[in-house]
Amino acid sequence: MIMYIHSQKFVPKGAQGGSVKLLNRLRNEYIHFTPRVWVLELAGLPKMAEDCLEVAEFLAWESHNIFWKEDELCERLKRAFEAAHTALLPLKKQRRNG
């Protein structure tokens, strides 16, 4: 989305493209609910979440498509990203040790 002269295009790195597709597929299956048993392999979900967070951070800070008029909202989002990354740390450690 090149909206402005300084806008940057997102180019997926590593598995980011696949992670976004996986998240979208899971989301679609969830919101278009049909009765069934859900079985999710948790092994790949922390990496998917981490990849999707990185995409969202690019969009928020590096794409230059968002102008933060209120510093408080910008700081609030930074704290939310930090909290999300912190919440993923134990899962990442478990994945490495498991």
C-alpha cells in the first residue's frame, strides 16, 4: 500500500507470508463456525504469532502510512506490542527446549 511519497511496501521475510495465511485460515474457520472438533498443533502457533506481530509492527511504524496524531496512542500501541512479545517468550523457550 503505497499511500504517500514516503510509504514503504511490505516484503515478507522468512515464513511471515505463510504465517499470515495460516492466521487468516484459522480466523476464517473460527468466525464461520460449523460444529466440529478443533484440534490445533500448538508447535507452530508461537512462531505464527511472532511473525504476524512483526508484520503489524512494520505496518504501524515502518510503512509510513500511519500518522500518529496523539503520542499517547502511539505509546499505548508500543506497550501492547512489547506485552505481546513478552507473553510469547515462555512459549518460544519451551519450543527450543522441547
